[in-house]
Amino acid sequence: MIPRFKSALGWPECFAALRPSRADRVEQFERAFADELGVAHAVAFAYGRTALWAMLKALGIEDAEVIIPAYTCVVVAHATVESGNRPVFVDITERDFNMDFDLLADAFSERTRMVIPTHLFGYPMDTDRVAEIVQDAEKRYGHRIWVLQDCAHSFDAAIEGRRVCLAGDAALFAFNIAKYMTSIGGGMITTGDAELADKLRDCREAHCRRPPWYKPWERRAYCLAAMAAFSSLGYGLTWGLEHGTSLLDSEVKYYNDKTIELPNDFLRLMTPVEAAVGCVQLRRLRQFEARRRAIARRYHEALADVSHLAMPPLQEGATYSHFIALLAAGIRRGEYVSFMARRGVDIGCVIQYSVPHMAAYEKLLGPPAHPVARKASERIINLPISAVLSDRAVDRVRAAVREYDGRSLA
Ligand SMILES: Cc1ncc(COP(=O)(O)O)c(C=O)c1O
């Protein structure tokens, strides 16, 4: 089975995880991460959602509105609510699955204190245009509005040669196992603003606990288990367990439609084990991104004309955290996934929800009006992509997609 995603964890990461961990590893990871992305400061947290929560707390933003896309990872909305704020959802465009600029311009109110431009699936948003819209709103309402770039899918994504993570006030990163650079778990805020970095560190000190003694061992075990689960031999079993049993539910199902909550340990510090793995992965970041871009081109070359899939165009500077397409109307996604699974191809459906349409958010904010996010959530599929996917595997995926197309045309 060709996995829909596969972290590029290898023996160097395992050795790094197993070595006795030094307390200053986290600081080392922060320094290396900031240097790699060309920014002055980086502050590490246990999760990306913790980093966002801390950013809002550190700035004293409370009982305010935070503008986020309707189509994003639900934990962004959860962290916003749990910090004592209210998300304002903006619908997306089908062009790049990011916020629609016209709708963004209309989303501000006198209570808006932060905007989170999200470069979803690695497609960069035009950060200059966001800055213009935010400046207009600042003039209109007479107060500062912070801009946090969500780069969890787009570490090095660039627009006209400029990295999106350098725009605005700060950028948010996430390193869970599904991300294309992982530290097994963890998140980071980068910023060029020394005062903000100090506030984030103070906030971390005030709220985040030292992890319990067993946590580093749990993280090591997780790293080894992930390597085994994604290995060529192990993935068939992983897939079988995921689809045939509930044993992996706690790993795979990271949200519940009806509740807004953060994990019990979200206010712990990043462990040195995670930071050590992150340091090793960071050295390979550029290689990971180059391979993803090559795979995206390979899919595009062969599949741009298939009738059952609509793909966003290839985009200069995109990082392809996922290779996405929308299924044509009338195709049942479950049947498509099963068809491809029978050909040994694991198809993902990320992101399979529109956040304002989730029961918990409908209850909090009322009926949603985000039709494009809804459509994307219902029709999206992800073709397998990872830095360690071979050309042969990509060709097998292309052949399976073409076979389906031939069948649906017949
Ligand atoms: C777009 C986006 N932003 C933020 C996050 C938060 O990351 P974490 O899972 O580390 O909390 C994620 C997580 O998957 C994400 O996909």
C-alpha cells in the first residue's frame, strides 16, 4: 500500500531521539530553526495549537475576534476559543484553498485583534495584499491588528521569491507526525520582534509545565513506532488497523465534531527528545520540499486532463504539504478511496470538514455561510505525497487515477 503521507523519519532521527537528551536541545532547535528560516527569534511549544494559544495570551488579546479561514485545521479555532477569544471564519477560494480577499476585507470589526493568513496545503497567500487589507482596517478602527502567518503546511513557501513566514508580525509552525518536517510533536512561533519573543517566552514560563519523567520515553517509543508503522513492510498492517479496527483512532482522529477542546498535555514544554529529532529533520527541510515539488509536477504532467479531478494549478513557491484535488460532482468519495485502495493506493481526504459547519461551532456561532469551504470538505482528496515517495510509486498512483478516469468515461 502506498501511504497517503509518510514522515521521512530514518535512523538519524531515531539515534537522535535515543541519545540521552540535553536540556539545552530545545534552545538549540529554536536557534537552528530561526537561522534556517532567516528570522531573528523562534520560541518552541508542545504543539502548534499551544503556540497560537500562547501568542494570544502573550499579547493580552482576550474577548476579541480572531479572523481565520473556514477551511483550516480545527485546532486553530479550538486554540482561539480556549484562549478566551472568538473565531471569525472567512470562506476560501477554489483557486488556492486560502481565504478569499474580498471576504477577508469584510470580516473586520472593532473587536478584531488578530488575523491568521493560512497558507494551506503549502499554497502561499499574497501577504502584501493581506497587509494592505489589515492596514485599512487598522485605520478604520484605530487600533493595532496582529498578523500571524499560519505556516504549518508551508514552512518555506514563498510568494514572488519572498518567504511568507517573514511577513506580518510572526509565523506559526507545527511539527506533528503528519507534517512534512516533524519533531514527532511540537510547534513554534517565529518573529523578528524581540519584544514579542520575550513576551512569548515569559508566557511559556508562566503557563507551560515541565513534562513528567516518562514523557521523553513515550516520545522515543512514538518515534520508533512511527518508523515501523510507515515502513514498506509495516504500512499494510497500519492501514488494516486504521480501516478495520478502532485501535488507531486516538492517533488518527484528532477532533470531535461536537466539542471544542485541547489535549490534556497542551500546556507542557517541548521535550529535548522532540527538539533533537526536529534538529535532524531541519537539516533536510530543503530536500523534503524539493522532492515534494518534483512529485507535484509529476502528478500534474500526467493528470491535469483527467475528467474526474479538478486540481489547483502548480504554483511557484508552493510547498505541497498535501497534493490535493477536488472530485467531480456525483463521484462518491468513499467508493473512490476503496477503488484506489484495491490498487494499493491510500487516498487521503484532508481536510474533511469545514470548521464553521462542525456541530460545536454551529452551536457557538450560529448557521455557517461558507459554501466553498463546505464543498472542499466534501470533495477533497489527497494523492500520496512525501519526501520519500519513489518515482515508481508516483507512477503507480498516476496509473490508478488514469484507470479510474477511463472507467468513469466509459
Ligand atoms: C494549518 C494548521 N495550523 C496549525 C496546526 C496546529 O498544529 P498542532 O497539531 O501541532 O497543534 C495544524 C495542525 O495540524 C495545521 O494543519
